[in-house]
Amino acid sequence: MENDFNSLYPPKPFLENEPVRQGHMAVTVFSLLLFALSFVLFFGDELFFLIQLLAVLIIHEGGHYLFMKLYKYENVRMLFIPLMGAFVHGKKESYRQRESLMVVLAGPIPGIIIGVVLWILGFNWEIGWMVETSMLFFVVNILNLLPILPLDGGRMLNILFFEKIELFQVIFSFISSLSLIAIGYFMEWYIILIFGFLMGFQVRNLHRRYLIHKGLKEDDVNFNSTYDNLSDRSYHFVKNQVLEHTPGLRRFVENMEGEDTKTVVANEVKNMLVPPMEQDITRFMKFLVILAWILAIFGPIYLMWSQGLFKNISDAV
């Protein structure tokens, strides 16, 4: 029946697969140098903090990178974003829950463990820089474990529960964005303030994605597919939903013609698809992952609280 309906729709545009690129290491080094240069321009007297921050980011993103390579991801690359952070990108044709979770958790979990070790050693040996570095490990990795896309915590929940978590992520991202803006403003932590505003843009994108997927479910369209395996009928419905919820793109399509326009729309359709994933994790394993996630977030917080850190900060403020 799907094939009969499919013949009623024009064929979807052809998209070339991304070629396997070389030279990722040079791009990574260049982006790292750009990150360091921008940091020095804004915070010239904090060179030791820059070294600490780079070490934390490299260890975090290095975990993602190594596991992507282990599981045969293609075009794996690590990039640093000036004054923001870093990320690792890669893809493959088919995914498995267990492998995807290992890739996601390979970033924050080792960072949390290293932070705990440095915290204990730093306090026992009374080494200030070691305690400071452990706190940086905690902050970076705990923030990444928040249940917000595209952070690691949001990706983890997405892997475990898929579309059931989409609306929750929109609501939690909105609340988190407002909270970070408020904290950054009142505490005069302007990096947190900027991050809160940037998260606000992400909330809009998450809400748009949620509405598109909701409309597709109502139309009984399967969007758990790769672009190559997407039927012409499904492409038609996804395209309509994308144009309905993206006014800027809709105006662009109405005013422009040609193959380039079709390619732009096709790429937007591709971005709305959720690649199929083999379900190979039991309920008990999900429970263990959630437990480890909670411990990774609240364990370091309890460790710092038990040493009176938060009391000292409140007294200083």
C-alpha cells in the first residue's frame, strides 16, 4: 500500500552523501588555537585557567572522539568554539542504543571521575590548583549532563526514550535558559548569561522540531528513517511540516526557484529525520544508566557541599 501511495508523489531530491574527509587533525588544532587566542584577548591575565580549561575540554571531547572511532563512525572531527567550548561530530549509517550511549557518556563520566580524584587528592595534600581543576571538571561535565539537547544529558535521554522525551526537553530547556540568564545577571557571570541566551535560541529550535514531529505523527508518517530510505510520500509530508513551521524557509522557497532551493529544503527535511536505532538495552540497563547519570550529577555536588564550598561562596557573595 505504501508503494501505491508513493507513486502518487514526485521523487524526492537527490542528496549526495558527505564524502570522507581527511585533515581533521589540522582543523582541530586550528580551532584550538583560535579558541585560545580569543580567550587571551578577553581574559589575558588568566593563562593558567586557560590551560586548565583546555585540559578539561580535551579530556571530555577526547572520550567522545575515541568511542566514535571505536564504533566506526565516519568523518569524526573535534572542533573548538571560541569562548564557548568544543564538540565532536561524526555519523554512521546504522546506530545501536548501547554503542550510542557509550559514545555520549564517554565524555562526562571520565571527567567526573577525574574531578573526584583531583578533589580528594587536592584536599588531602592541600594543593589549591588541584582543587580548582577538579571544580572545573565538575562544572563542565555536570552542565553537559543536564537533560537538554544538544548536551550529553539530553542526548542520553533521547537515546533511551526517543520521542517520549521531546516535550519535556522543550520545557526543561526553557526553564534552564531563564534560570541561567537570571543567575548570570545577578551574579555578574556574563559567560553564564550569554550561554542562557544561546540556550534560548535552542529552545525555539527544539519547539519547532517537536511541533514538526507531532504533526507527522498525526499524519501517520514515519520519520524514524535515513534520508535515503525515506519514501517520496513521507518526504512530501515532512517537507510540508517543515515549511509550515519555518516561515523564513517558506518565504525563501516562494521567492526562489531552481535545484539549489530544492537542495536547501531537502537538507532541512533530512535534519528533521530521526535515524533508526537498534534497541539492544534492557529495562534494567536503562535503570543503571539513569542511576549512574543521577550519581554523576549529584555526587560531586554533595562532595563539594560536604566540604563547605557552597557556604564559603555564599559568605563571599
